Amino acid sequence: MQRRPLGNTGVDLPVLSYGASSIGQEFRNVDLNEALRSVNVALELGMDFIDTAAYYGRGMSECLLGVVLRDIPRDKYLLGSKLGRYAPAHFDFSAKRVVESVDISLMRMGVEHLDFMICHDIEFVDIAQVIEETLPALRKIKDAGKVRFIGISGYPMKIFKRVLDETSLDFVLSYNHYTLQNTMLGDMVPYLKSKNVGIMNAAPFAARLLTNTSLPVWHKATPEVRAVCKKAADHCAAQGYDIAQLALQFSIANPELATCIVGSANPDNVRKWVAWANAPVPQQLMSEVQTILKPVHNWFHIEGRPENNDTPIVK
């Protein structure tokens, strides 16, 4: 598995990392044995950074990881979690909850430290609180050795500049914004590099939008966006390719992005993704698909508080 440096952290990440939201049943009900096996397969194939959150499965993801990881030496994997969001409408970024959340995550997963801790979906709260209260509390925990590196995550691109214009971070995690359909994270790379921040990308399939699988009920893609993406998927199928393979290849190709996080509770999917990562698709087909997707390029939606979002493109 190819590896890339994460900013100035001194840590190299695999270009494909394992996202554990799926084992928290965020997309479907899962078979527990399959879910646990998918983590082991990911580690065996070199996806040795595992990303989870207290929010995923409302603790289920972290608890299941605690089962999987108890027999694996701690130096064989990198582990990150998130705090601040605990249910769809439950957010708490107070300093008190920061301390509690880190300790609970450590206990659930049976580890003494986390490599990465992320303030999760900060677009839903007052960003000033994150800057003035949450991050200072996390820095104290970092100094105590429970967390090695700290960062933020969220959907709107605006949040990253809002925070980094006022304080420092080790890294950021963005999702759905470096895909075949949306490359806004790529546009922000020069700014992020100027701030000496490592960059994690997630969700190359845009929550199934760039696959042949039905979208989750909560997906916010408009009818036009869905129709254009289906047209692109059908074009790939006619050429004998799964659009998801192109999506994965595209999202890992940018050398400025340290890793691309993707997850499944199906070990066969994990094996397939690693194989895809090492089997590039024809560039002509990639160009054709990008042309098909051009009418909805960089479409995004509002997430969280309106003031934490840019004005969306109507498509």
C-alpha cells in the first residue's frame, strides 16, 4: 500500500484508510461477524489507519473496534476518533465533554492513546466555541499524551478557513469534496499547505452517489444530480467498468491528499477496493465520465448552520 505524509505530523498514512462508520450501521444493518472481519481484512491489506467516531452507531463502532483490536499489537495500526457529535441532533463541544469523550473513546476501544482526535461536524455549532473552548481543551489532552494530533471535520469548506485563520491544527478531514463530482477540496490545497496542515479526504463514492448502489434515504442529492450521476454510471457499465472504480482511482490520485478514507462492513468490498487501487482504469474513460458529470460539477448542499456554509450552487 502506497503511503503519503500527513502534513508536518511525521506520520505517513496509507493512500486508502479504513472508515469504521459502516460497522456502526450508519448505512445498513450489518452482520457482526462480517463487520469484525472487514476490519481485519483492511489491516491485512495495508489499510492500517482506522477512522471512527463516537457518533457512529452512537458508540457501536468504537465498541466493535475494541473487540477487533484487543488481539492486535498497538503499533500495527493508527487510530482516530471524533468528538462533539453524539446523535443526529446532539452536539456538545464543551471542554468538560471533550475530556469525558476522549476517555470514553479510549475505554471503548481498549487503547491508551489515539493517534488522531477530530472535532466532528463543527458546522452545526458556533465555530467560535470550537476555537476558544474545544480546541484548547484538546491541546491539554494532547500534552497529556492521550492524543497525538488534533483536527476538525465537516462538510462545508468554509469551516476550515474559518478555524485556520484564527488558530492552528495538525490536520483537517473533509468528505465528499474530492470526488469525480466535486473537487472543492483540491481547490483549497494551496491554502491548507500555507497553514502547514495535513489533509485527509473521505468518501470517494459521495455516500453511494458514485456507485451502482441505491442511495441512503438521508442523501441530499437533487433529482438532476442523481440523474447525471446515473448517466455517468451507465456509461461506465457500457464500457465494462463500475463507476465506483473510477471514483476510487480519482480520489486517491491527488498526491497532496495524504489518504482517502473509505469503509464497509463487508470484507469483500474492502478486498475489491484495494485491488481497484492497484488497477488504474483507462484515462479516456475517466475523461468521458468527467465530461458527463460537468453539469453538476462542484454541486453541494447546505449542512449545519447557514452561516457556516457557502452559497450552494443550484443544480
